[in-house]
Amino acid sequence: MTRNETTSTARTATISPVGAGRADGAASAAPAAAAAVPQDDINTPEALARRDRGLEVMRMIDGEQGRAVIESLADISPALGHHILAYGFGDVYSRPGLDARSRQLVTLGMLAALGGCEPQLKVHIGAALNVGITREEIVEAFLHASGYCGFPRALNATFVAREVFRERDAQAGAAPEATGTTGA
């Protein structure tokens, strides 16, 4: 076997899907095609420990929405899902410097300013509600962001917030608030 073949073989490791082999029994079915995609050693014990730490943090913040995002990557880029969990949640979100509320407010402002991140903004508005940020605070954060990122991006973010609030109201069986900004 040549050096290139050895390197290629080593980099084509499969990863277990989120939750597979876990004590909680949660598992997902990743198509076999994903196994052939290079994963760059994300199955090392250290990488798996970081991913598991990130999974726990994500569950506390994003709940099922975050898990759905990671699961949606299983057939196309399980490595991206791994890195979101291991780095984004396991290394960054778990740091002690900011509490979960502060991290979510920063995240909402950044996603609003970036624009074009409405699907991610939807998940993080839900996460903000999960960590105790009120609807009023979310709407106010986007109003505040308008001075820095402009009205179009603040409007888009506010419309996504309204959508999330309405979905939450519908799931709770409650009539939507007239303003769409009260309660969690």
C-alpha cells in the first residue's frame, strides 16, 4: 500500500451518528454513503468526548431543534455536525465567561447582522426562549441591532422572531398574542 493510499484510508473513518451507542439509547440511522466521506479523525476518544460534552450543552440550550439540525447533516456531512457539537457547543458554549442568556443575545445580534441566516436565527430564537430570554428582550435586541446592521436585517430577524413566537403559541395551544412579543 502506498503512502497516499494509507493516508486516504486513515481519513475515511466512519463516525457514529449523534446518540448512537449512548447510554440513553438515542440513535440515528446515517446512510452508508456518509461512511465514505473523509471525516478527518473525528472518532478519536478526545474528539468523541468533546462531541458528547457539546451534545449535552446543546440539549440544554437548543433542545430538539438543535438535535434536528445535527441529524440533518448525517447523510451529507457528519463531520460538520461533529464540529458544531465538539467545537461550537463542547468548547465555546461550555466556557465559563458568559452565561447562556448572554451567549444567546450575542448570537441573535450576530445572526441578525450577518443576514441570510434565517434558519439558524430561528433555532437560536428558540434557544433564547429556552434559556429565559423573553419575547420582549428578543424584539428589543433586534431593534437595537437595526442601528448597527440596518433596518432590512433587523426586519428580517424580527419577522423570524414573530414566526417562532407563533409556532410556540400554536404548540402550546394558546392564542397568539396581539403583539407577538409577550411571554415565552
